[in-house]
Amino acid sequence: MEPPKSCCQAKQDASLSIEEPVAPAVASCCSKPAPSKSSTENHSSCCQPKQSIDWLLWGSVTACLVAYALHLLQLDFGLDQVHTLAHSVFELLNTMWFSLVLAFVFVGVLSQIPQSLVMAVLGRGGSTQGLVRATLAGVLMDLCSHGILMVGMKLYQKGASLGQTMAFLVASPWNSFSLTLILFALIGWQWTLAFIVLSMVLAITTGWIFEKLVAKGKLPANPVPLPPVSDVPIKTQAKEAFQSIQWNRKLLETVWRESISGSRIVLRWLLFGVVLASLIRAFVDPETFQQWLGPTALGLMVTLVVATVIEVCSEGSAPIAADIMNRTSAPGNGFAFLMTGVATDYTEVMVIKDTMSSWKIALFLPLITVPQVVVVALILNNLV
């Protein structure tokens, strides 16, 4: 007696020999006679995997929509916590939406840019020039931290090295043009420029350490195969790529699909972060934080913990960092709040883990970045 055949095996055999259909030995979803062609087209196969619901994404979307609606309708049921929660969700979503839309579009556009051109702009991974270019790209891009995260993951999928990707992520979140102007007004241009330069230095050193760990086999390299090195100038490559674009409806549909698929993995954690941060604002007294954030070693440690817990988006963290600096006379704590939020943001950690399929890479980001931030912060606090 032959052993029972699986559902898929039975269907394959039935399709090969209509005159001798396979009769499975056990009752299963495939134990029925081989269906006709029209039947197989109209009914789903038991061999096809079922699509599960993304409960984190849709649960976060629902919570955000409900809270947003409560704020618009001014319904708090007489509870201060509900009022704060709804207002926080409303404020965070209104602050982030424009940067996220820009990132959403850019991810779709980036998917259509030839890999060779992307790598020509960033330079080769494993080199100082490549790290500097990735850092400058992050600083010059005017997007919020989660918008940058979408773009960073797409760059990795295009072939950017692990070190370049990390340098891009560390350098970029609060270094946008809009936030630079805000920090100019809040803490002065001298401290703002100092923070920008120091963040770039940390981005390059972080990227360099990641590159060394990859070279030694401690961390996996980017598996995306790189295109051969081209001697054609970047300007010529860009011109040829632009001229080859067929501007039609199909292109727009492709960009739209790529935008959705590339942004979904970030959006699910971002909206969850909005809900979590709003809950913290609603149930934790902010004055309690301010009492513990002075220019001491303890104050710096507390700042690191607070930044890890409440960081959601750069537009929200920059004013808080300025407030910490001005109220406590601790510029190092303000800098640490900005940079630690970037390195320990759980949204970033989870997206890196999902995109790169490695908990090790995701956890190495805070392990490498935070100690550097602590050293710089202590030096800045001692300068005042």
C-alpha cells in the first residue's frame, strides 16, 4: 500500500493523468475526486496558505482613529486621562503626517530608481567615503524619524551596506531643515550647530563599527547583490535613467503599490508608538520626569530611560530636548534625549529586525550608539 499523499501531491498527480485520478488513502480536504478545471479556478485550494490579519496594524489604526475622533468631537467623558490621550494622538498625527506622506511617496519612487544609480550616489559600502555620503544624505533629507526609517530600509534593500544604513538612520531623524530652524529658536544657533556636527560624527563612527563587525563575520552582510562598478559619471547615469522613464498610468500604479508595500512594515509600529506614547502622556505626570533630569550622572541615566520610553517622532522629541536643556542647564541631557531616542526607538528596532531578519543587528544599534552618546553627553554637561 502506498502512503497517503498530501493535498498538493494528489492535485499534481491528478493534473498529470486525468484518466487515472489519484485516490488518497485517508480522508482529507483532498480526498474528493479531482475537480475539473473550472472548479479549481473558482475555489480556493487547501494547499494555499491563509492570510492572517495584521492585528498590530489594524488595532493601532483603530485606536488612533477613535482617539482622533474623540478629540474632534471634544468627548472626554469627564476624564482628564481620556482628554490627554485623545489630544496627544491628535497632536502627534498632525505633526507627523506631512513627513510620512513625503516618505511614502519617496519609497515608491526609490523603488523605480536603478540600483546602480542608488549605489553610485551612496558609494560603496565598507569605505569612509560611503559612510560620509550616507551620513550627509541623512542630514539633508527633511523627514521625520519614521519617514527616514522607511527610506533607510528601502536603501538597504537597494544594496546599501549595513554600516551605510546605520549611519543614514543615526544622522538623519532630527537633522531636518525644519527642525533645525526650530532648535535655532529654542536653544540658539551655537548649540544647534554643535548638536548637528556631533550627531554626524556619531553616525560615521557607528557606521564604521558596523562595517568592521560585518567584515569580521560578527554581523551578517547585506545579502542584496551589488551591480558591477560603472565608470559612467553619476550625472550621466541619472540623465539616462530619467530619459528611460515611461510616464504613464502604469508607472503611477507601480509607484503606488511599492509605496504601500514598502511603508506598511513601518506604519504598523509607528501607529502603535503613537498610541503608546499618548498613553504615557495621559497616565504619567511630566513634572515627575523634569525633577529627575538634572546635569548629573543620575539625571543623564534617567534621560536615557525617558528617551527610550517616550520617543515617537523627531518633531515631538526636539522641543522636549530643548525644554530639558533650558530648564536643567544640561545640554548633554538634551543631546542624549535626541540621540538616544534615535538609537533605542522600539519602532526602529522592530522594523530593522523585520527588514533584515536579524534580532542581532537590531539590538546592536543601541548597544553601539548609546555608549557613544553617554560619553558625548557627559562632556557637554561638564562644559557648562
